[in-house]
Amino acid sequence: MRNLNIKHSFLILIMLASMVACKKEVYKIPDPVSSLTNDCIKRTIGPNIVGLPIEFAYAMAIPKSQGKIVSAQVEASIAGAASTFLEHRSFYTNSGGVDIPVTIGTPSVNKGATTTVTYSIDTNAATLRYYYVIPEEARGKSVSFTFSATSSDGKTVNYKLGPYAISKMDIKRNLAVSNANNAYISIEDMAVYNNATLGSSANKIDLVYLYRAAPTTFTHALVSPGADPAYLPGVVLPSGMTKKTKLRKVFNLQDRNLANLQFGIYIDDKDFQELSLVDAPNYAIGLRAEAGTWVETADGKYRAYIFINSINPAGSAVISILRYTL
């Protein structure tokens, strides 16, 4: 966490003094750490999506007179993916606002649902970051965590957090699409195909990406294979590509996970559950960077949100997808 500078601390003291004056209560300085103590916060916000990490900051401290910290661990109610880890470094923020790591132990070890760091230096306080990478087994369920620390005098403390709901959504980021090449999009596969890679997947294609410079209202587009041919000018579709997918174009919905952490908006399960595309068309034209489209597949099995990360005037784009299984 960022350290407060003197100016900020002074402002906080003024605010505390004002609160005391209003309530006529005497401010009491918190007691110093007198035994092995711990605390923890969840740092990430937004929906918890399979394959993405949930980040925590776990702090622990013990008076020097009572010994040192020898280990820290986290036990999840559902074992995290293999890439789950507990930092073996503690961080402090320098005057330039940069996080500086200090190694305090050996790299963490995962054993079942438990992740452990063993300390390798004498220390009485540290804050370790824990990254729980959500596994497929947790989809649609809830996950809880027990953080614990052990000191050299044999004492142990723990801190429980959760439960946290895990989303049913899938995510796929930064897929390249291009006119008359990587143009076929499957929501079921969350993949992009071209004529060479399509194989037997023609019946899985929900959308066709295309670019037309004229008319200028057309430009970048996502069109259902079963749409009126007027919205697929010059396109010859492979046999079996006939789905009529519903779409609704939207602007100013830059989901943070799809937009590579650039914005503060999140789409979650409830958005898909409440979405209605009953009267939606089967095409979306005039798309631009940071626009998006809501999608519902012809069989009603999936709803999705496709975000346009970037476009190229020559006729290509990069897209990212959130998908919800109905």
C-alpha cells in the first residue's frame, strides 16, 4: 500500500481533530502490537472470472521481544490453479511511488489447496501478496480463504476472508480479426477462424467480421451469417454457415477486463441474466475502437459481449469476448 506523506498525514490529523471536536470524544491512539498479529484485504474488484487472479495483501507482525515470523500460508476452500502463488517478497513504496520488493523467504509451494512461504530472514513484520488464480472447478461456486502466520515461539494466528462468488462467465482477450481472412467468429469456441482453419466448424460460426470503406456508415462490422446479404456485400460464405445471431451495438461500455485494465467498468453475470435482445437485429455496422456489441446465439445457449480493442483502417481489428452460458 502507498505510504502517506507528511502533508497527507497532517490533513488526516486535522480531520480527526474535527471529528473529536464535534463528538466530544477523546481520540485514543491504537495499542501497539503486543503479540503475533495479522490482517488482510482483498485488492481486486469486479467479477471473479475463471482463469483470472484474485489478489490479496496479507500483513503480519510480532514484537521483536517475542521472536520472529517463520512462515505464512493461505488455504483456499477450493484449490487454485497451478499458477496460484503467495509472494515471497514484501513490498514498500519509495518516494517516487514505485513498489520496491524485499525478499523475505523462499518461493511459495502449493500443496493441495494450501500455499506456503517459509521465511529465510529474520523479520518481525511483512505484507505478502497472494494471487489466487481461479480454477475451472470453482466456476459458479463460492471460495473462502484462511490466511495464517506462525512465529518462532510456536504461536499461530489466522484471518478468514470470503466467501467470494465465482462468475459463470468465460473470457478471451485480444483476438485478431481481418477482412476476408480471420473473419469467422464462434461464440461457442470463443475463437476466430479463416477458410484454412475452419474445417468442420462452419456450423459453429455466429458472426462474420468485415470492413467496407463505402458507404462510410458501414466500415467495421460484425454480421450474422444468416443476415440479409445486403449486410454481407461481396462475401461468399462456406457451406453450412447460416446462423442468425442477435446483436446490439453499444458505446461507452469499456469493460475493464476486456480493455486490458484501462477503465473502471465491469460487466458481471447479472448483466447477461437481465439482457434482452428480443428485437435486436442480426448485424452491427459502423463499429469503432472501444465500442462493443451484445450478442445472443441463435440456439439461445450463449450471451456474449464483444469489445473492440482496436481497429485498423486497412480492414482489421482486435476484439475481446466475455461469454455467459444460459
